[in-house]
Amino acid sequence: MVYAGLFFAGLAAVLHVYIWVMESLTWTSARTRATFGISEEEALATKELAFNQGFYNLFLAIVTVVGIVIGGTGRYGIGLALIFAGVGSMLAAAVVLIASSPDKARAAVTQGIFPLIAVVLLGIGAAM
């Protein structure tokens, strides 16, 4: 269970790095605008906000990866704490997104499914 949880935590981190790229680096590109369903005008008006938000996603990914690495060195408690902080925050953000913008349910599920699976599997694995 733990290894599967670590795998899904890693996938969640990779996805959130990709979200960082879209929000912080390519926000005004046609492809990213299409992904988020926004116009060029909306992208330009929200560019600074998206840039900042993207870094939140990057930092959550970094915390998760650092937890995986530290856990891999044998410091399981510290590693799991960091992983749960990272993926737990990713999952909480997905819940906030769907609660505040039900029309963005698909995006919320996309960003929250890997963290949810990681939390469940790591929780079960840690309890064993």
C-alpha cells in the first residue's frame, strides 16, 4: 500500500509541476487559455494572480517530493508528514475549487484524484 501511495503522491507532484508551468509560464498562450477556458483578455487581466497561484502548486509539489526523498532515506515519519502536508493541501485545494466553482468540477477532480488516492493508500499503509 505504501509504495502505491508513494507512486500516486509522485504523480500528484508531477501534475502540480505541470499546473505551475501553465499558470506561471504559459498562462497567456492559446493552449493554456483553452485548457482553463479563458479568453486572451481574461488571461492578460489575471496573469499576475495566475503567476502567484502557480507557485503555490510548485511549492506543494516540492514538499511532496522532498517527503518522498526523505522517506526513502529511512526517516519515514518525517517523510510521511511532508507527503501528507503536500498531497493533503492539493486535495484541500481541489475541494475548495469544486465547492466554490461547481462548473470547474472536472478540473477539481483532475487536480484532486492523485492526492486523494495517495492519502488513502498512505493512510492505510501507515496504519498497518
